[in-house]
Amino acid sequence: MGDFRVLHVTDYASAYEGAFIRQLRMLDEEVRARGARPSAICLNARALARPWARQLEEDGWELREVPPSSTRAERGAAAAIAATVRELRPHVVHVHFGTYDLAARKAIRRIRRELGAGAPKLVWHYRTALEEPVTERGPLRRLKDWIKFTRGGRDVDMFVGVTRALGVEVAARGADLERSRGIVAGCDTDTFRRDMEVRRRVRADLGLEDEDVLLLHMGWAWYRKGGDLLAEAMRSLELPTDGPRIVACSIGAPDDAVLGSVRRLPITDRVHEFHQASDIFISASRSEGFGNGLVESMACEGVAVAAAADGQLETFAGLTGVATVPVGSAKELATAIRMLIERRAEWGPLGASNRRHVLERHSMRRWARDMGDAYAELHPTWLPTAAENAASLGSPNLGMEVA
């Protein structure tokens, strides 16, 4: 042990590192603590120019460029990935979001012919759920699933979904069930936490009074995230009442969306500050892999209204601080918001319970530990599990969750 390395491959190129890069950072810290070398990552040219990419390099990561991947460009992407594998000799090639899945598969097939048993293991990782059940996909989409997951997936050593529901969905699309995992994603609970000073500052910037109720929504995928449902719900919530003023904001909502009274906020690296300033998080998603925004809101001791999308139900099951509504119903969404506002006196203890739930089940460090153990399952001779590493260091609590 001690020479283990992971090569991540992704088309992520956001201006801000966001939850995804923070997760990879914590995963790198986790495997380094077990004796691994710093991770490596293949990124496109736009991502390589981002400040967070330069910071990864300063932290010891190896960065390599991979061209855009498409049907026509797949050969070039595969060649770039194969060249990186030959140079860096990683033990795992971990592909995220699906764009480079087939290019990485082609590269690994090539490397396996060259290195045999010394070739790296291949992991495909999924974060976004389909907008319709697998059984409702048409013949052409099911054929594409067969080509990719059943046929192409033969070369994949592990399929990972960010929730158990998404792991099941990937298997339903044709992946081998025995090689499919639901490794529940996590939240950076150090960054996402209650901060009253930030709350006061941001609310003042938004022109809000203390009694105003701020609804926060993530609208970067406007329809899938149910932004239209929130806009429709706001029309009834704005009717004259004796209650407080209700203000809705959507981070990343498109300029051309029918926003109504929903305020558009730009995508930012200060998302946690808007969570700290808000009162109720709105997760009206029609489908969800893992509700990052919902869990981040809960970590900030917020209450929420969430649609019963399969991928996020398991993140708040049993909590009274999250009101559940049917998928696709603006009327039910408005009703749940009103009812939650009527329980305003309970928001403090409900929010505290939500944070405890996230600390216990959905922290990013727990996810990193579980993902590290998945690597150890693939390469037991090169990387110890968290428990084995703790035992070797004489620390029985090492690798366990710390709230």
C-alpha cells in the first residue's frame, strides 16, 4: 500500500467549485489519510482555466486536459484519457456525470490489452435522475441504455448513484445490479451552518424585514427543479392575507423563464449565505438524483418543502422539519408553504433537528469515507478500508463521523 492513486474524469466546468469539487477534495483527503498519492483529474480547457482548478494543482493534484466528448470527438477523448493513464498509472479511473463514460470505457479497454491485470478499475458515477421512470422510456432510449449500460457496462467495475434510489435506477437501465451501488452523497457541514450575522447582512441586501419570509429555490434546471411550479404557487401566496410578506428567490433561474414574482439570483459561490438568510427552502423537483440544495438548507438549520421525488425522499424520511408534497403540484406546494409558515414558532427546534439529521447521515466526510471504502473494495491490496486504517494507526474512532 502507499502508491494508490485515483484519476477523476469529468466535464464539470462551472465558474465555482460548488459541492462537486468540494466532495472530490474531501475524498482526496480521505484516501491520502490512508496512504494514497494525491489525486489526478482530467478536465476540459474551460475548466482548466478556473481558479478552483489552479487551486487543485497547488494542492498537489495532477491536472490533464481532455477534449470535449461527443460521438465525433469520443476517439480524441479516449486517446487523451488513455495517455493520462499510461503516464500516471492510477488504480481507479472515476468518471463523473456521464459525458465521458464511453470515452473512458474505450480508453480502459485499450489499456487492459496493454497491461492486463495491472490496468485500473473503472467507475461510472451518476448524480442526476431521469425525468421519467425507466419503464416509461421509449424504444430508442431503451436501446441506447442497452448499448451503454448492458453492453458497454461490461467493462465497468462499479456503477455509483448518489442515492440508493439512483443506484437502483442505473441497474434498471441495464447495469449489472451486483456492481451497482447507492453511495449517498454528502454536504459540507463546515460551510453550510447557521450564521445569524450573515443572515442579517444578506436579508438587508435583499431589502427584507425581519418578519418577511424568504423562500429559496435552486433554478439552474428550471423545469426539472420545478421553478414553474414555484412561480405558479407564488401567485396564490401573494393574495392579500393577514400573514407576513412572502418573497421567493431562485438561484440560477434562466433569464427567459416565466418567473412571475420569483426573483432571479445569479449562480454564486456564496450559496451558503443565501441558505443562511432564507426561511424555507423549496425543492419542487420533478426528478432528483440527490437534493444538494435541500440537504444544504437542512445543514443551515432551515425548514423546507420538498417534492416526493425518489432520489431525495431518502434524505429526509421521517423528519417533521421537511413538508412533503406530490411531484408536479403547484397547489399542494402553495398549501404546504402556508402550513409551514403557520408553524413559524417551531422553526428553531425543527431546523436544529434537520441539521442533526444531516450530520448523522449526510455529511460530506461520511460520503468520502464510504467512497474510499468502495475503492478499497475494488483494490484491497492497494488501499485499506477506513476501519483497517484506523486499526493500523491504533485509533478505533478514526474514519467515524464527527458531528
